Amino acid sequence: MKITPGNLTRHEIIGMEAHVVMSSDPGHVCRRGLIADESKEMIHISTETGNIMVSKMTSVFDFTLPNGTVVRVDGHKLRGTPENRIKKRQSRRW
């Protein structure tokens, strides 16, 4: 399935470029890099200065899609394990 702004929250985000727009941790704001991993509550971003772990619940992200479109997502919409988020997307097809 092609990734679009409408299905981003139900798609695999590892490997995508991300920019932290807002966060409860001021040290994470304006940091950008590639998503290296994610868990139920955190996104692991590989930046030029090292890896950071950003809380999904208290952050807002800009994701750059493969076609160059930038999509802003409130991190709480990404909450949950990646497997469960993707399963929700697949179950809607049936």
C-alpha cells in the first residue's frame, strides 16, 4: 500500500525522515533525522549528533513522505506498538 498523508498513522514509519516540531522535552524540539526504531510509547530518531528517544504522547512530528510531502502528526495518534497500528490498517481492508 502506498503511503499517503491519509494513511501515515497506519503505516510503517521506520526509515522515514522526521522533524520534532513540539515536545515536552525542549532539547528535542527542532531535531530531525531518520526514524531508526519505535516502541509503544517512543520514537527513536537517528540525528547527525546521535540517537534520541522522543515520547509519542507529548510530541508533534513532521514526517517527509517519499514524494517529498511533509505531513504533521500529533504523536498520540502514533501511540501503540507498530504491529498493532499496521494490523488496524489491514483489518479495514476486509
